[in-house]
Amino acid sequence: MSDERPRLTRRVGSKLRREAHDLITPGPPTVQMLWPVGPQVPDDAHVQEVLDLCMRVGEVLLSSGESADETTAVMLRLASACGLSAVDVDITFTSITMCCHRGMAAPPVTSMRLVRYRSLDLKRLLGVGRVIDRVEQGRVDVQRAAAELSEAVDARHPYPRWVATAGWALLAASIAVLLGGGWITGAAAFVVTAAIDRIGRLLSRRGLPAFFQQVVGGMFATLSTIGLFALGAFPPGTRPSLVVAASITVLLSGLSVVGTVQDAISGYYVTSAGRAVEIALLSAGLLTGVVLGLRIGLEFAPPLEVAGELATGFGRFTLSLLAGATAAAGFALAGYAPGRSVVAAGLAGAAGWGVYALLVQVAGLGPVAATGAAAVVVGAAAGLFRRGGGVPPLVITLAGITPLLPGFSAYRGFYQLAVEGVSDGLVTITLALAIGLALAAGVALGDFLTRPRPGPQPPAASPAPEAGAA
């Protein structure tokens, strides 16, 4: 009995020592990172080819106004389809950085590209989307995909440049009719906006910064409308101020408000802040141009007063639906979208404006809430087209919200700043800003609700066996 008690004591002591040793000894990491990727480490040449392909695709998407979150997701999918799964993408407002990790057997490869231009080319965006689909389906290799990407980027536009100008002018004319103007007001908006587009094209070739282009555009829209009004081009009962409001809507349509809010919601704060500064600067240029135009015009002509409330009624509702569809289709046409995308954009514009008009006229909602709800519909349509509708979701998003842009509220605020008083003008401009934010947030929510959910993630790689392990 005396021998059993020391033996039991020794066993208990040995067990406690082992437990204590295991408790204070650090264990393996919870998530294994930077293990060698696959049975073989990808070589430098293949990594460089894939990174170059992904960076060029990301440049096209980001320069077209796509959000940083969507651009990152596409680049990661494309890299995975090409055999690189351990990659990181970092996007700021003007640069894209991509790094490929190759485990502990080879150094990582990092590439960076600057986004030096901003342009809306929906035809190019559609061509790049087709290249991405072919790579993900395994129908082309990296070299062939790079060649097809070059062809898509360098392809000629489907329409002459004057057709794009006509698209912007058609957008302005439709907005003028949408706001309650007649055919004379729409025709004036068409001519004024066409001239603004051609002047902006010329100034862009001369390298004039975008801020001053907005100043020139806002001033020209205001002064030309005041000149036509002073010459008696508008019969009594027409609303010449709607011409300026329509031109402001066209100048606002190029701002990436949706992408800014989407980046902020997705956590890309640096990119969102950069885009917000760009929007603020270009909006300030537009404000400066319109206010200067009104100030100058007051010296030589009667004041161009803001039009009254928008007309309502069933007949007007039907005409507004048609005008909203035409405005969205005109925006898509100005972005060189092919025929199918133009039709889809028109349907999205009609749906967005129809929801807005019903909520305002029937449900009695305010403009901010109604605009946000209509934007959710547009965002949902973009998310559904993301599932394989053959039309880039960005076309639906940008074109669908065009009839809802606060051009009329912006002009009312600009007019109040120039003529009536600073306090009233700031209140109205704040309302226009709230409408713009509601547009962007609604689109982001609708796109999120209908976006395809990612599949289950593969389990983490098991730790590498230690040397000498049984």
C-alpha cells in the first residue's frame, strides 16, 4: 500500500507537468498564410503576364467610374482564373497596386499602375467584360486574353463623335421635357448642350483642367439661355430656365457620385475621399460658372427666374416616362453603348423615373426619400444584369439614375445664391446634395440585394508537416 501511493503521486505530477507545458507552449497559427501556392511555385514570367492583364482590366474599370470594390473583385477573380490565388489588390483614387505572394519558396511580385484619365466608353467596357468572361470560362489563355484586351481597348467607337454629341443633346432635351418644358424649351436645350459638348471637347484637347471646363460649361449654358430669352426666342408661357437646369443635369451626369458612396460603404475610404474631392471641385466649378452667368446676364437682360412646380397628371406621367427613357438612352448613346445597352438603359431610366413619380404624386413622399427608393430599383436592375444579362451593370446604373439627377434643384440653388440670398441658396443646394447622396446610397443598396453571393470558401490549407514527424 505504501508503494502504490508514491507511484500514484508520480503519475499525477507527471500529468500535471505535461499539461502545464502544453498550456504555455505556443501552438500553430489559426489561419495558415504564405504557404507555397500549389504543388509548384508560379514562375516570374507567368506572374508578370497575369498581373499585367489584371492591372490593365482594373485600369479600364476604374477609369470608367466603376467602384473600387467591384474593380478589386474582378481583378481577384481574373487572377484566380489564371492560376494565381494568393494575390492582394490595393486601389486608391489614381493608382492600382497588385501583389502576388508565392509562399516561402520565392519572393512576392508587385506591380503598380497609375490611372491618368477618366472617360466614359461603354463599348470598351463591354468588350473588356467579354474578355473577362472568356478567361473565367477557360476558353483563352493569358497571352490570348492580353491580345483580345488590346483589341477591345483600341477598337474604334461604334458611332462617329457627332453621334455622342447628339446623345448629350438628346439627354438635355429629354430632361427639359421631363421637368415640364415644351418642344421649344427642349429644342433650345438640345442646341445649347450640343454647343457645350463641342466647346468642352475643344478645351479638353487644349489641356484645360476639368474645373475650368465646368466653369465654362455652366457660364455658357446660362448666358446663351439668357441671350435667347432676351431675343424673344421663348414665347410667353415657356420655361427658359429649364434649359439651364437640363444643361446642369448633363454636366452633373459625368460625376462619379455612385462610385464615391459605394467606395465609402465598402471601406475604401481613401478612394472615396479622392472622388468626393473631385466631385466637390467640379460642382464648385459648375456653381461658379452659373452664378457668374446670372450676374452678367442681370446687367443686360431680365432675370431668368426659376420655373414653378413640375406639372402632374396621367397624361404628363406618360410623357415623363417616355422622356425619362429617352434621357437614359441618350446618356448611353453619348457613352458609345451598343444598341442592346441603349435599350436596356432606356428601360432602366423609365423604371427609375416611374417609381419616383408614383411615390411623389401618389404616396406623397418627399423628393429625397422618393429618389432613394427609385435608385434602389435602378440598383436592383443593375444587380440582375450582373447575373448574365449581356449588358454591363455600370450602364444600367449610370444611365438609370440620369433622369433623377438634381439638376433642377441645383439651378434653383444657384439662382438663389446669385439673386435672392445666400441663406436660401445654401438650403436648396443642401437639398440637391441630399438627393445626390440618396441616389448613390439607393443604387448601392439595390445592387447589394441582387448581387450574386460568393460560393463557399475553400478550407484553409493544412500546416506543412514538420521534419521528423511520424
